[in-house]
Amino acid sequence: MIDFRIRIRTLAAFAVLVGLSACDIPSEAPSFSLNPTIKTPLVFSDNLQFLGPGAAGEPAIIDTTSPDFDSLFTVNPGDQSIYIVREVDRIELDNDVSLFEPVSVGPTIIEASIGSFGSQSFTGSSNRLIGLQEGDATSAPPVPRAVDGGSVYFPGTIAMILTVPASDLVSFSSSAATAFGFSADTAPTNVLTVNLTNRAGTTLTDGSFAAATIPVLELVDDIDQVIASTPFDRAPAHNQSATASLTLANLVVPSGARLRLDVGTTSGMSPIVDDPGSLELAAALSPTRYRSFVFDHVAAQSDIVIDETFDLAGDEAFTGVVASGNITLSITNTLDIPFSIDALQLENTSAFGSYSVGHVFASTSGDAIPPSGSTTIVLPVLQEGLASTARVTATLSSPGNPNSTMVSAGDGLHIDIDANLDVDEVYVTPTGESYAYADGVDFDIPEIELRSASDFVELASGTLELTDIVNEYGVGIATLQVGFPGILLPPYGPGDSLVVNVANIAPQSGPRTTSVNLAGARIHAPGEVLRYSVRAEAENSAQERFLTAAQRISGSVEGRDLVPVALSASIEPRSVAVTADANGDNMLDVLSDAEAEVVSIDGLDEFYDFGLDGLEVVGAELTLNITTDISADIELYGTLAGVRRTGEIVYLEGLSSNAVSPSDSLTGRFAAGGQPVLASQMVRMSISGSTPGKVVQRTIVFDDTNSNVDAFIANLPEQVRMVAQAVIGRTNDQVILSDPFVLAADVSLSLPLAFRGDFHVEHEVAADLSSLEQLTDPTTSVEIEVAELALDYSNAIPIGVDVTLRFLDASGVETIVLPAVDDPAVRFAPSPSDALGFATGATDGRVAFPLDEERLRALSNARIVVMDLSVDTGSDQIGRVRATDRVSFAMSGNFDILLHVGR
């Protein structure tokens, strides 16, 4: 708000001043005088949105509610840019084309056998480790304190209450430990407790001798460095005891470590040092767990025993096999001592056939296991009987290590067993065991390549047949399952693979046949091989039987009359006419009503008629919104002809990426009135395939960078005619196709609104000039010190606006024009803009209009202001506008006026 200050003075007062200066006496009585100060609001303020009204009802430069404009403009809701848009029509492209050829598969022999036994691998492992060693609780009875160099100690070293437990692998009883590493276990494990009894005749303190302090128990190494410490639970008075519990968890304690007391009295150390019986100390160690030891040496040993059992059958249920091959033992030694294998053997833990319990099928001796190293022992097996579980027994010896040696819980011997055997006979007691085999069937479709496990061909119809099923085994088969993990049934989930079951196949019987309808199935055959697995579940019997590797359960698999309906695969490019070839001449004629798709364009020239002088629209775009469910990339070749009312034809010509090369083989497929069209009269459109299983819309935009669309639209065609040919996929392109497929095009025209030249708009606002009503009195004279109107503006439109203000009285009669008619209009400078011509900010300014008495009196009658806005971009610059671009303005007055009333 700006204050209007109006000073009203009487002429009499002025005359008195004059008279005094000239020694005159006034001849008539003076008038009354008033000197009010009046607060006056703005004359007016307003905002104009470019298109409107705005969301809050703001007025607009172009009112889109008027009949001229209500259907002409479209506003992009994202950036509020303005377009003239025409949705033309849909082109239904021909999809009555089959994309697939029928195929057949097989026949191929399938079988199930003891193949998994025929080449058998057994693995197992065992660890013989030192492990966490557990020690029993120990204690030391109360003894007098020891004093050394002025410090108080528990007599002796920590080694007197620490013991080395016995190990199951290596004995350390003859070795002295020089350091003990404790595990991370805490109370009630690994706790050292010391009891302190005070006989000193005075209350004890810590080593500071300060009253009320508490003694501290310290564990120190052999050079008196503190390893750990903890305070006692009290400061004991004479004949009282105190206890300190120190956790040894995660500590490494040398055997020479001692327990030291940070202790004293308020009288100093004398009461403790002078009297050997002043302090009594007792120590107790809870059960311990050691993670490591350091020994001064490790003694030689000859009684190390290893006894481990390995499961050789694994998932295969057999009582035994007769086989040949090799069994490999890998032994890793992480101890810093060597071992020698005095004797090692592998034996059966159960009987089968002619092989008894304890039958040794492999043995060795004399092998060395180096310290911190490993050794591999290969044991040959020749036509030996191996039970389903085997036992490894070994006797080892070690010369020890004369040097200092560290031993950790994780140290020891790690044994791996790995057997690779060729099996001749398998002994079983049938209890539903499964015999399995897996292989693949060639699955080849011309021009289609199934590469990965996700590629598939979906079938409209077809049959899978299993024929000549024969059981050669002397064991009956309760169930034969032939599984095709690559054939999925609806709804195509992980558990929907095809499994063919054949029940109750008698021993040494056959042949049998069964078939499955594959309509709706999807076939996955990566590498163009359809995988299958055969699993035969044996009968249950109490009698032991033996099987040979030569026996089989066999049959034949064949796919007949497989008709694809969809696929997801790599394909060779295939060309499809998507507008009709009505006469079958292998040409698509854009001027033939029987072959061309035709759409009409209504009202394209309306924007020339809506009454805004100098409006020019530039930057046309012709858009094809392609709707498709083809997941392959598509190259759409076409001829688009625009036909005027006069019959004149103009072709949409592709440029850059939309250009068609004269050498392209498809140029010979297009004509106009029976005459071939030139490559330059065609367009090529690259369309990305759809999301698998979805119908998507892809947008092809023809603008002045990739076509002659400006010239095409400038001809104002009444209709657009189109013929097209699609090339689906590229060489080895991964695609998803199905019959029938969707392919359609919606055609629209979009012209972004821009201005070159000028146009004019009037905007009317109410003006509040009521505080100047005194000036309407003709008897009042005016003496002006300051009288001006100020017009403030903020222009966020990237085009200049020339403004003239016409002030009207209540009857609509013009009272004043600002600026004067002969003066140039007020210029609202355009906003700053980006490379596209859109506003990036606002330009602010102020224009002041000084007023003389004549204009001031004319202004006092005004009640309405008409703003004459002339939008002017000049002849070269193009201004792009958004619907929400706006110009804001406010007019205020600054008046300092002396009124003479009553003369």
C-alpha cells in the first residue's frame, strides 16, 4: 500500500503570508482551511494468466471459455506448454497373418538305468581337531603375601593353578606350556577368583594410600606389564576379607604371569611390608576352556589312532556294489608337527552278497604327513565289494617338535575322501529306490532359435507319445515318471512342468504306450534341445537282488503335429504386409481405396480463423501412436500421402533416421496409382517391441528433424492415406510373438503454440481513485508538489507486451489515456527464456506517469481502467508460452497536492 498525502490549504492563509510581506491588510474574510492526511489504497492490481481462467479464477489474456477458443488449445499438464492438437483417426493394420509353421519332434529313445551307479562318485570328510580344551577347576590354599620391590604378589606364578588338559588327537602331557590362550567363554567359565584376608590392623586401600579406596587385583606378565585387572569387592578392615573375580576370556597368559595387588593402607606400605602375616591370599580357578597353547616342545608319540565312518551310498540306496576305480584320501595337517601313517585301511561296516563285515577293500602304510602341510593318497580298487558305509582306521606316529610350538583349537587333521568308481553290479533290497537318467531330444524350428531357458514355443495343439516302454530289470517298477522340465502347462509356474506317469511295470516286461495332449503347453528347449528325465521307482521286496549296469528301462518319445501359437525366442527377420494387398500383386498402392488405410483431418485450418492478428504456429508434429503386443522390434515401412480438397498430393518424406534408402529391398513394394513411389516419398519407423504379455503403445513423432512434416501440414491435407509393410525382428532378435497379434496406429497432429508478429487483447480492471474526488470541485485550485501514477509489472511471459492505459468514468466515457496518444506505449520487457523459447523467470519493472493539473482533474473522474495489451515478438524471434505464464501489474499513486478551497 502506498499513502496518498493530500494537503488542503486555504487561500487566505496564502494571502496572509503575502500581505505581511507587502504590509497590506486583507479586504475580505479568510476561508476555513483543512489539512487532512488521507491513506489511499492501490489504484488497481491484477494478474493475467496466458490461458485461462486460472485455477483460482484469475483472468487470462486468451479466455478459453469463449466459443472461439474452447476446443482449439490443449495444455500439457506436465510443463503447461500449449498446443493445437487434432486427434485424427485410428489406422487398423492387418493382423490376419500366421507367423508360425507346424513342427514335429522325434522319435527319440529315452531310458532309465543304474547309470548313476555305473559311474559312481563318493565323497566325505572328517576333522580330527585339537578342539577347545576344557580344564577342571583348581585352587590354591591361603598363603601369606609375597613382597617384591615394594609390590605385593600372590606367591608363585599362574602356572601353579593352570593345567594342560588331555587331547584326543595328540598328547601334550610331556610338554610344558609356556602360554595359555583362553576361549571367549565367560562366567562361570574362565574366572580366576582371589580372596584377600586383612591382618594388618588397619583398613586396606589401593596403592594410592587414600582413604576409602579399594584394592585392585592385577594379572601381570613376567615383566610386570598388566594383562588384566579388577577391583576387590570392598576395602577390608582388620580381620575382614575381600574377593576379586577376574575373567580370563580371550586372554593369552604366559606361564610366568603373576597375581599382583595394587594395595596399601592410609599409613603407607609399612604395615604390609613389615608384617609377613598382614595379608593372606587364596586363589581359585573355575573350569577353563583353552583355545591355544604354546609348548616349549612337543614330545614324540606312536599311539595316535584315527577311526572314522563314511557314507558311500549318499542318496543312492544300495547295500553294496562291485566296482573298480580309485579312492583318494586328502589329509591336511595344520599342526606344526609331522605324522607318519603306520597303517591305514578301508573296510565294510555291513555284509552284502559274498562280502562280510570288516572286508578290507583298500589299504596303505608308510605315507608321511608333513607339518602344516598336506598329502594325497590314492588307493586303487579292483573288482572289490564296497558296502554302503565304509570305515577308515589308521594308526599314526609323530616325532614331535623340539622347538617352541603353538597349538590352537582349530589345528588338527582334516581328511577328505573322494571315490570315482566304475560299477559292474549293484546289490539292493528293493524298498522303493529310484533309478534315474536324463538326456535331451532335438527340437528344431526353422528360422527360430531357442537359446536360453526362458525361451519357449507355445502350442495351439499337438501330442506327445511315449512308445515301446520296456523294463529289462529283474526288479518290478512301481512307478515310471518321465519328466519334461522344459514343457510347462498353464499357468506355466515352476511346478507346472509335464510329468508322464506309467504305473506297475512288471520285471522284464513291455512294450507299453501312452500319450499326452500338448494343447496350451509351452516348450522350453534351450540350445534347441528338449531336456527330459526318467525316474523309475522300484518295488518293495525283502529279498536282496543285484542289478547290472547294462540293464535299462527304455522307451521312445515323439512329438506329433505340434502347431505353435506363440513364442519367445530369437528369430530371423520376417516381413508382413500390415495393410491389404487387395489384388495380390505384391505391391501396396497408397491411392487404392481397396489397399490404403484412409483417415480424415477436420478443422486443421481453424487456428487461422480465431481472430488473433499476426498469430503464426510453427514446429508441427505428426504423431503415430502404434499399439502392439509384438515384443519384437518392428521396422515399419510406409507411404503416407496427404490429399488436399483440390486433389493435390504431397508425400510425408522421411529424413535422418526415418529416411528410406533407394537400395532397400522394400522400396519396390509401394506404389501410387500403379506407379512405383520413390524411396524419398517413403518413411521408415523403428518401433520398440512391447513388454512381454502386454499391449503397449509406442509413439512415432515426425517433426522437422526427421521429416518434411512442416511442408506436409502446410498443405492442409483433407485426408491422409497410408500403406505399410512391417519387418518384425532383427537377425537373432529376442522376441515374443503370438497369433493373432495386435498392430494399430492412432494418428494425431500436434502444433506447439509459438508467436511471431503481434496480436492485441484488452483487459478491464476497476480503479480506486476516490481520494481524488476533491479535484472534481471546479472552485478548488491546485498547487502540485508531487502528482504521479506508478505502474509496477512483473512479466513471466517470454514475449514483450506494449501497454496503453485508458481511464473511463462511471459512464464509460474516456477521461485520460496514459501514455499520451503521441507517446510510445509502455513496454513490458519479455521474460528471460531458454533455448526452446520458454520463460525461465520474470522481468520486473516500473513506469511512472507524472501528472499536470489537467490530467490530474481528468483522472479524478476515472472509475475503470482499460489496459490495451499488444503482444509483440518481432519478426524473427519466436516466443513459446505456457498456459500458466502470467504478467502481474499494479498501479499506485503518489500525490502531494495543496488545494485552495473557497476562492
